[in-house]
Amino acid sequence: MQNPVVSIQNLNKTFGEGTANQVHALKDINLVIQPNEFISLIGPSGCGKSTLLRVIGDLTGITSGQVLINNKSAHQARLDRDYGMVFQAATLYDWRTVAKNVQLPLELMNYSKEKKEGRTREMLALVELSDFARHFPWQLSGGMQQRVAIARALAFEPSILLMDEPFGALDEMTRERLNLELLNIWQKTQTTVIFVTHSITEAVFLSTRVVVMSARPGRITQDIKIDLPHPRNTDTRENAHFFELETEVREALRRSESKRE
């Protein structure tokens, strides 16, 4: 078996520790993620899903426990640019074209002009936006902007893609279409994806495993294997086993909501 991409042991995270406003966000988190898995984190609002994602990405520190990314600290993994990150807002620069937005991390990493332009073409083709390279973000729909954000996050070939509710603000039809596109991108790039969502349907459709978290302090209450075959398509959502898995995740969420300290 390959070394895990993510290994978390006995993780605890407390904000404002020792103060009157102390918040115990995460408790006794243990999680192992293997290469090329697609892991969705789901749980009640405020349960610490995004906090766990930020811990993995070294955007916030831990109170106790251990977090290893590619067998090194999360901080070193960030310095080594092991992560690509996509958030709910696309956070594109309006004064830069689509191509220039995708190129931004490559500029910061001092890629040569030839490699930078070649990689940008590859990424825009991957997200099916080659014809929009010279457009500006404000000329694109919300779904297209998120595709640019995904292209930018993958431009420097990270081993892990962290996604925090990237489709949460989109309409249902656009969201379903981007789910299909994301699965296609994941299968082509072989990137490990960790995905935060509030949608049971989205979690089941996208994932190889759904990790269910309890109400705060967030704990992992169930780790559900999603054994739907690939490739997945619109018919997958009509499959009887899909509905069985949705029910399993929904019941796990109901149980998790009652586990509040």
C-alpha cells in the first residue's frame, strides 16, 4: 500500500484556549486519506468541517495531536506547494484575464514563459474554457469562474486539492454540471481531493468516502465507503444503490447532530 497523503492522529483544535470565549472546534480527529481518494466532509453547520480543511492546508494551527501530509508536517507541505485550494468564492482578480488568473501561481513559482503558457493552455482545456482565455472574470458566469479557480489550483500540479463548498452559491443545475466536470478532472489528474459540502447528494455522487462529523466539538462519527462504479453520470443519481447510500449518510448525520457536548 502507498504511503497516505493525509494522516491525522488525535487532533484537537481549540480557538481562544484559556479565555472566556474558548471554542473547542475539533476533538480527537483520526483520519487517513490515501492517494487519489475523493473525500467529502459533511456535518451540521459549525461542526468544524472547514476548520479541519484549514488544518490540513496549514491555514490554521492545531492545539494537540499530529497532522502529516505526504509524510511531512502540514507547514512543510504548504511550503512545498503540495496543495491547491478552491473556496466558495472564486477569488479571481478582475483586472487579469482568465489566462493570467490561471498563471498567477506559476508566476510566483518563476515558471519559464514557455512552460507557463503551455501549462495554462492545458488547464483551460481541462476545464473546457480554452475559448475564454482572454476574457475577464466579470465576463463569466459563476460556474465558469469556479472552473477558472479549479484550473488555477491545479496549474502547478499539487498532490492534494482542498475544496471548501466550491459550488455552494451556484444554482442546482450548474452545480450538477460542475459535479460531473469535477469528477472528470479528478479522474484525469489523479489528484487527491478533500471536499467540504452540506449537500448529501453531492457528497455521495462525488466521493470515494464520505466522512460524517458531529456537532461541535467536531468529531468523526462515521466514515462511509461510497462503492458506486466509475465513470459516474446523470444516471448514477437514479441508481437504487445511490439512494441507499444517501439514506445511510442522512441517518449518520441525524445521529451526529445529537452528539453535542
